[in-house]
Amino acid sequence: SGRHAEVMVRDNRGTPKIWISDSNSTNGTQLNGSDIFTDRPDLSHGDTISIAGVDITVVLLPNGRE
């Protein structure tokens, strides 16, 4: 698949809400080892996203840190 997943960020009253959705990819997208199918689970620091055999670790920095 050319487009596997989409990560979305929205301001939730000053706190970012971050979630992921699969884009109907051939091999799917996993979050912490579980397929997400059509779910849109929230992402947290330390989560692992797996796409096409590649693991991506979510790192969230505290507000104000660059």
C-alpha cells in the first residue's frame, strides 16, 4: 500500500489528543501488537506502531520543550 495509516492531532482544551487510523492498507497497521482495523486508538508515549514490518515508537515531549 502507498498509504498505510494516518496520525491525527487535535487540541483538546490545551492538551493535544493524538490518534491513529489505518488507511485500508493491504497488511494493516498495528498498535502495540494489535491490529487497529477501523478503530482510532489514542496514542501514548512509548506506544509502538507497526507498518509494513517497520516499528515506530511514539515519543511525546512535554509542553514547552523543543
